[in-house]
Amino acid sequence: MQKLFNKILIPVDFSTGSRVAVEKAVEIAQRYHCSIHLLHVHPHAFIVMPAANGDYRVLNEMIDNKKEINLQFEKMCRYMDGISRVKIFTECSIVNGTWNYGIVDFIAANDIDLVLIGEQATIFGKKELLANPDFIAEKANVPVITVPPNRHLNKLSCIVIP
């Protein structure tokens, strides 16, 4: 019998919403014996340079905050180890780009089966997401679950099945 999921992707910006998504991913990974991949997307920064034939874009150097991102990944992995009853294989990656396209490209390159995106609670009760679940499900052809800040799997607000 084939497993339902093998690899779970969690886009993380190291916020509370990301932590909640990681908690749910640990639950699912334990139940289905699958691995977890944490992904941070670092946005491209462009500057416009004048040229004789018009303007063109030049990609700025990536801001060197990899040490801080790696430190945050280590903290997240220690946290996952602390809440997990069994050892879960975990990988962490940083890619450049936008959240939506960075996630879609990563899914295609790494055979991801499921994506969990944590919602961010705001003052007025509106939910915010790092990326668009509809876009990711359509482009990557994988299920995407948005995990609400209240942590209840029985109150998931959005499961997008491609």
C-alpha cells in the first residue's frame, strides 16, 4: 500500500504562523511516517540602472543574513525534536525569489506531496498567508492546507486540492 504523503513542505518566515504549521506538520509526519522540509524564500531585490538605450534591471546581491536564517532553522528543528515522539527526518532550504514561485519551483524540484502554510492572525481578525494556496495547488499539483492560528485541525479554513 502506498503512503498518503512522503514529503511535507512548510514555508517558514519564522513567525508564530510558521510555528503553528510546523506543529501540525509534525503531527502528520508522525502519523504517516514522512519527512518535513522547511523552506524560507528570500526575496529578490532589484535596482534600476540607467543605460544609453533605456533602463534595465540589475539584481542586487542577496543580503547576507544566511547566518540568522540558519540560526532560526536550528531553533525550529530543536523545537520540532522537542514536540515529536519519534525522530522525523527534516531538511531546511533557502531559495531566492517570491514566495509563490519559490514554493512552486521547490515542489517541482523535490517531489513534495503536501504543503502546509500557517496563517498569521492580525488585530482585526483577518488572516494573512505567506503565499497563495490556490496558486500553489494549481501550479504544483499538490494539496495545500492552510493551518489557522488556533491550531485545531478540525477547523482548517482551507484545503486546496489540485
